[in-house]
Amino acid sequence: MSAFHELVLPGLDGRELPLAPLKEQLTLVVNVASECGLTPQYAGLQELHQRYQERGFGVLGIPCNQFGSQEPGSDAAILQFCSENYGISFPLSGKLEVNGPQRHPLYRLLAGEGADFPGDISWNFEKFLVDRDGRVLARFSPRTAPEDPQLIQAIESALAG
């Protein structure tokens, strides 16, 4: 099992969120926030999740409050916001730090030293496409919308391969 799939995150619902079950799917890992100008991307992420779920794809949302304090709420408040406003059905972790000395091990794997796409996360809604083997296939900027043709093409190619 890959280092990615060995991780266990705190779940937004208070339970553990092991990544081992994700070895069965292609996963788009996205750091998210409820009070960001990019927050409407939640709708597109949910649509991607639903559209490709049957083909072995899923989204994993990682709430983060490191960018402009745009995710200030409690886990319960975040869960309620996502459910009521966007009908989110993909898994969400508890809040994690994606940069700095307290960077969560998930983000050390995705963007840390030695990663395929290293470098600090620039803002909310940065995206990493991770294959069934735990390898990062692509990294997309926060401004890359979920319906962006390049992102769709990367998902389609990975699912076909």
C-alpha cells in the first residue's frame, strides 16, 4: 500500500477518515474553504464526484483555514454549510494545515520536498489528482474550475488508462 493510502485523517464528522479505501479509485484532493471567493467551486466538485463516481473517481475535500481565515467555522458548521448549500456527498476531513511547520503529512506527500509537484499551496481550492497507486498525476491551481477542460481531460485519461 502506498504512503498516501496508509494515512488516516481526522474526519469532519469526528470519526477517522482512512485513505486506504481510496486505493480503489482516482481521487481529486482539494483544500477547501467556506468563505472564499472560490467557494462556489464546491458545486462543480460535487458534480465531478457524481459524474465519475461509477467509473472509480472521487473527490476528497480538505478544509483549511490558512488562507485569509476563510474557513473559521467548527467541523459541525463546515459540514452543515457543505450539506445545506452544495449537497456535498464526497468525504471531508477535519481542518488541516497544508503549509508551514505544521503541514499535515498528507500535504507533505502531495507538495513537500521530494513530491512530484512540490511547493507551497497557493490558496484555497488547489487540486491534486492522485491515482489508485497513490501517485500524484497532476496539480491544478485554485483558479482551475472543476469543469475546466484540462482537469476533465486529466480525469478521463487516468480513468481510461
